[in-house]
Amino acid sequence: MSEGLEAVLGRLVGLLKSRGETVATAESLTGGLVGAALTDVPGVSAVYRGGVIVYATDLKAKLAGVPDDLLAAVGPVHPDTAAALATGVRERLGATYGLATTGVAGPDPQAGVEAGTVYVAAAGPDAVEVRKLELSGDRTAIRRGSVQAVLELAVAVVAEELD
């Protein structure tokens, strides 16, 4: 873990703990890396409900609640899909916040979407925010960049709801 990632994790877990709130994760291209990063933080069990790895498109619907018609219309790598993943995992796992990652880690494009195209989302009680990333590098770099980005987005969304 980079120091930057440790700081983001510490801030996120600290904010959630101070407010008695929780988080859950729905991960596609990151394959559990977000959950792994969170569970590296001592005491995270007070705030992390759990996560689902929804690598296959059909599991995005079955496990995370993404509407089948949305997946049919826009596919698995789309901002609306990321938003639905975050909202669905939040609801299904009973968390205050839901985080989601979906994208193409590469090396090859998938369904016409270039490698490095990633959407991260954070859903809270009042809003859902999605960010599009255009990352470069190998699969490892793209996946690590996605983890950092979704956790940074989570901190922003949780802190925003303080105001």
C-alpha cells in the first residue's frame, strides 16, 4: 500500500467511525482489491459491511441489483452501471454508503471499450457520484489506480454529507 492510499483509507474509516456509518463494495475489474485495502485497516470491522465481486455481467444484476434492462442497454462499463452497482450494494448489504468499480483493465479492449476506461461510484443516503477514469499502464496499474480513485471518491462523498 502506498502512503497515499493509507492516508485515504485512514480518513475514510475515521469519518465513518466518527459517525457510526458503514460502507459496502461492489467490484468488477478490481476483483476484491477495494475490500482487501479496507480490511488492511485495523478496526475496520466497525464500518465495513462486506462486498461482492461481480466480474461477470450477469452477476452485476444478480448480486448487486443492477437492472437487467440497464445492462442490456448500456453494458457493464458505463457510468449508469457504476451508479447502479454502488446503489445496489448499499441497499443489499445494508450499508450507509456503497462503492463500485467497473471498467476494462486490459490489455485488450472489451466490447469496444478501451483498456484503462474505468468508472468508480459512491452512493450515499442523499446522492450518487460517478467519476470516469482514463488510466494508463498495465492491468496492475489500472486496477490499483481504480482502487485509489474509488476510495478518494468515497472520502469526498462522505465528507460532503457532513456539510
